[in-house]
Amino acid sequence: MAIELVFWTYLIICIFTDLKYKKVYNIVSFSSIFLGFLLNYLFFGMKGFKQSLTGAIAGFSILFLFFISGGIGAGDIKFLIAIGSLKGAKFVINGTFYGAMAAGIFTVVLLIQKKLLFSTIKKIFVFLISLILLQKLIPFENENSIRLPYAFFLAIGMIINYV
């Protein structure tokens, strides 16, 4: 019950702050990470602590490459670490998948509307080729970039996963 309360409170706060300010605040994320570890340990012992740890690591790992390439902000990674520490690795992985799908559909529609779809596909292609062939990351260009409140979409994915 307490874990669920923290989870839903965290989601609601992050949805609001990401939509209004395009920020996921550290104080909210770090508090949720701490509570995720603490509550899972108190209710489930070392098994719960390990679940929090693997969930936090999974949350960090999912978007790390996108973060170092400039595609997303640190708040998005902290968001996933917090969700992972509260709900575990399987939950954060599945929820991220659903959130990425929601963001992807929204982004494609927006890119078509702004006539930026093909230039964006080219940037993604260059990024993937550089990663595979050159084994180095070429950062995304920020000009004409569309910045989405990605934690919002991740939160939508977590809600879909929860249901």
C-alpha cells in the first residue's frame, strides 16, 4: 500500500512538472528512489532491496545511451530509476516500452505536421550508423529539434503497464 502511494504520487507530480515546466525535480526523484529502497526493504527484506536495486539499474540502463548522446535529459533517467526502485526491473522495462511507443506515435504525428519527419529519420540513421560502424556516439543536433516532455510519456507507459 505504501509503495503504491509513493508510486502514484510520484507519477502525478512528474506528469504535472514535466508538462508545465519540462522538468522532473531532483528532490522528488531522489525522495522516491530512497523510499523505493526503504519500503521494499521494510516490507520484503533483502529480496525487496535486491528488487529495488535491479529495478533502479534497469531504469538507468534503458536510456543511458540516449542521455549521453543528448537525446534526453537526466530527469528522464532519474524518473526511471525511481520507478525501478519502487516497482522493480520488469515493471520499469515494460512501462518504458509502452511509454516509448506512446511518445513515438505522438512524435511521428508531430514531425509530419511540422514537415520534419525525413530530416529526423536521417539524423537517427547517422546516429545508428556511427554507433554500429564507428563505435562512437555522434550527438544529436539541437537545431529544429522537437523537445518532448518525455517523462510524461514514460509516466503514461507506467500507467498502461499498471493497468
